[in-house]
Amino acid sequence: MADNKKGYVFVHTGDGKGKTTAALGLAMRAIGHGKRVFIAQFMKGRDYGESLAAAKYLPDLVLHKCGQDSFVIKGDLSPLDIELARKGMEKAREAIFSGQYDLVILDEINVAVDFKLIPLESVLDLIKNKPEGLYLGLTGRYAPPEFIELADLVTEMKEIKHPYAKGFAARKGFEW
């Protein structure tokens, strides 16, 4: 039987909705069992529902925003976008190796790597050297093949149908 004390690496990727939401569900499950969770949200600076809920109701979930309150445009990165991502990686590295957390989620890290905000090698280093018992989650579209190869669990969200296609805007409390 496999070692139940080994933490695994999971990747949630694909073009469908639900990657962050699925990772947050795992965070809620972990917290419910007394685990401590750290989430670094790359390319996100606004108060999404999860950051508001964490601050208000979830003292065992530390959520660190690593972006501006605006969209990052691939190929048109601002120095501030790059600096916030770099600082986010520092915080993530500290959390991973601190011994304080059971689960660390790097939300939208796949996109941050694809956009060249974060070097691929720096994330590969975290994956390869994470503490044995730590669970590490990587979310976002465009997961590099290297992440998929190293991960223990990979889920691809596939969009079948979405209200955006009919012109509906993102809704507070549901998309953000």
C-alpha cells in the first residue's frame, strides 16, 4: 500500500470554469479536518469572494494576492505585474518550506508561467523539492507539460457551454 503521509502535487488546468473553485473546495475540506492552508493567487489583486470569505470566516486559510486589480495582458506585462508575481513566488516559497502549512495552492500559476511572469524553472524547483508531506496545488489554463509530468493528479476542466458565449458578464459571487 502507498504511503498515506506523502503529500501529492495536483494540477487543475484546461479552458473550462472551475479550476480555482475545485482547489478552494479541497482547501475547505482540508481546513475542516484541522489542516492549515496557504493560497497564493497570482495575477489577482481584487477582492474575489474567496479572499473576502477567508478573511471573514477562515482563520486557518492564509490567502495572499499577487497581482493588480486589473487583467494582465500577455506580451504587455507591466513592471508592477512582474514585481508582484516575483514577490508572490517568494511568499509561496516561504509558505512551502515553513512547516506551517499542510496544503499550498498556487492559484493561476500555470497562466503566470505561460505569460512569462514567473520562470518555469522556479516552479519546477518548488515541485521537485517540496516537503514530503505537503500537498501542492497548481491551477490555471496552459499547464506546462513539465507540471503535468511531475504531478500526481491532473484534472482538465473542459468548457462545454458558458454564459459568456451568450454575452453574459461575470457575476459577483459566482465568477468572482
